[in-house]
Amino acid sequence: MPMKSFSTLPLSAELIQVVQELGYEKMTPIQAESIPVLLAGRDLIGQSKTGSGKTAAFTLPILQKISKQFSDQNLNLQRDTTLRALVLCPTRELCTQVVREIRKLGRKHIGLQVLMLSGGTPLGPQVYAIEKGVHIVVGTPGRVLDHLKKRTLNLASVNTLVLDEADRMLDMGFHDEMEAILREVPEERQTLFFSATFPKTIETMSKLYQKDAVRVTIEEEETAPAIDQFYCEVPARQGTTYDFTDKLKALLWLLGNYEPGSTIVFCNFKAVVVELTHALKRLGISADGLQGDLEQSDRDSVMAKFRNKSIRVMVATDVAARGIDVEDLDLVVNFELPQKTDVYTHRIGRTGRAGKKGLAVSVIIPKEKVKLTEIEQHTHVSIPSIELDNLDDTSVDDLKNELRFESKMSTLFVAGGRKNKMRPGDLLGALTGEAGGLKGSDIGKIEIHDFFSYVAVAKPFAHTALTRLQEGRIKGRRFRIEMAR
């Protein structure tokens, strides 16, 4: 069936224009099936895989409804900041992605206020932002419920409720929080469940909290991703386990042989992430780790540095890496093979996106060949081996000396964000203007969050940029600025 154009939808001229500007020419299957149902005001259960375009599928109808309600009632978004929609997501990272997409699609809705409520940041600034007024809240169940219990958030005016990745929220143990929130939203509402799977729990919740919901299921064919997959084998020197140094040498060989710009290395346990991260840092590799014991501020910093190329290697567990979406990821390494085959597919699926060729390599010991065969049968892809050079007589230091693996960027942390009216152009102007004196080509990715920002600067000019920003002003104000940890 040919894909339909967004212009065939009964959307406002502003939304159609934004969609065209963003290059969204044709609807994905989930969008084509869901958006007309949602524009008609029906409840919906949408079942499709991650990355299928579901965020735009629910965002466009929400924005259309808000603009129509305000137009019909002769209201102004800048003056009336009544909360109209609530989106629940399982993780902070997914919340961030959804908020970013809503803001992109709603950029012609002058005065539109979108707020993220998640853990890892203090309640105080969130309460202040709520009091100033917000149209759409995107949050994790735990933090949203915290605000409801403290009576700092009122859902009485919400007319659209979205449970995004509902199955993952249930898997993460948020069932009670989800039901408590559902009970707080007015019965006269539109309720949307989006999920990759459809367990009985969701079916039960749908019967309780939805009205005559339309079920949309997008069956996608299992196709081989545009990813070159290989494995390399190291000996099992301690019975059925592996020697850490052997796997470390294999990883260094892969980094030197393929010279990837950015790499995620997956481990199964937090302790291995910590050990491997320390080993890479000691060797001078541009690396950092992501695991569950990190404070949220440290997690934010690691992710920002990895996205803007200040870190070239990120070591992570599967749980810590949930919701991560990084552009131009060159290589995924399975330092330890996952126990479940679907986890393997999810890991390697982070590379080879947007039409680019990806690369994934698993470092295994002999006993793991059985698991590798299971993965091949599950994915219908044959995974060939690559022969490492003889590393027995090669030291870790020898391999490091052959590497050229420094990052080209450094990251500055700015204690001011969107809620302080900070925009990317303000930071760029402060750095490239008369006071800053840097060239535009010296500035990399700029990330504006609600209450803080990150700026990538070419490494040779990082300390100059830091000093000049600390001594100067941004939008006439002084902000705390430091090198990102």
C-alpha cells in the first residue's frame, strides 16, 4: 500500500507547514493508521516497534486539538496556560526525546509550553515551572505521581492522556503508579496506549480506562538491518570464564582496526562497566561509563558528551542505555554477549540508522558459540568471524600506542536552560561575538535542557571559551559555567 502524504490529513496550515519543513513527506504505517482515528477523537491502542514514528502520530493530533480549542474559545496560548495533555514515558531519556519532538512539531504554536517531569532533578524548579503554566506535560510515572501526591500538579483540565511504551512501563514495575495517575485524569478524555507488545495487563487496563478503543497493529517484516555483524573469539583461560585483559586487548584491536568515530560497548553487569571504563581512561582513551548507580546529573553529562563527540567510547549496561538515541553511531561492541537474543537485536540496532551502514562486533569465548548460534537463528543472519592478530605476545600498552583515539571536542556545562529563556543562538553568540572571539566552526552541538545546557567546543579552544563565558554575560546575565564532569 503506498504511503500517504501528511497533506491529506485535516491538520492546520501551520502543522502541515512544519511537517513539510522537517522533511516528513510521507506518513509511516503507524501514523497513517493512527492519526485519522485520533483526529476523530477516538481512544486508541497502537502497537508498533520502537522507531516507527509513533511520537509524531500522537503529537500532531494533540497539537491540532489544542490549537482548535484555543481558536474556538478565542484564547491565546501565551495568556492561557491550562494543562491539556499528559504523556507518560518509562524513562527520562524517552521523555527527553518526546519533548524534543513535540517542540519541533509545535514550533509555530507561539507560546506553547511543554514541560518534562522526571526524576534526577529537584522538585522545586519543576513546581515553579508548573505554576507559571504549561500546556503539555511529559513525565515518568514516578515523578508525575510525586507531584500529584504533593498537590503541585493538577490534572483536572487534561483531555488527552498518552501512555507511551506502555509495555516497558509495566515491565519496569510502574503498574500501580500508572493506575493511580489514570484515576486522577477526568473521565471525559481521550486515552492513547502505544506499545511494542500487547500483554494481558494492557488489555485489562484498556478495558478499565479506555472507551471503545480502536486497535491499530502494524506487523513489520523481520528484515536484516543494514549492519555488518561479526564476532571475534578470545580464549577461555579460567575454565568457562574469560580473562578481562584478553577481552580488553580484543577491544583495543577493534578500535584501532576500524577507527570508529563513536562506539558503544555493552556489558552485562555494572561492575564490568566500571572496570572497563577505568581501564580505558587509564590508557588515555576518550571514554566514559553509563550504569545504574550514576547520579542523574552525571548520567546527563555522559550522554551529552557522547552525543557531541567529546567522548568517543561509551561503556554501558542494557538498563542504563534504555532510551538512548545517538546519531551517527559507527560501532557497537558486545564486550559480553547478552543472555536474551532480543536484547542483542536491540543493542546492534543503535547503529546503521538513517540509511547508513552500521557495524557490530561481539567478543566471545568458546562456550558462547551456542548462544551465538541462537542469535543467528533468531535474526536469520549468519554472523562470520574476524580473525584477530596474535595478541598473546602483544601488551595492552603496545595496542594503546598504536591507537589515535582522542576526542576533538570538549563540553561546557551552563547552569541555565530553556526555563531561563536560553536559546542555542544565545550561547553561540556569546562564544563567537566580540567578547567570545571564537569562530562558528569551533562550536559543536548545543543542547538546551529545561534548567541547564551543554556546549561542545573544539578542544584547543575549550579553556578559552570557558574563561570568556565565565567573565562575560549571556543575555545580560551571569551563569555558572564549568567543564562538564
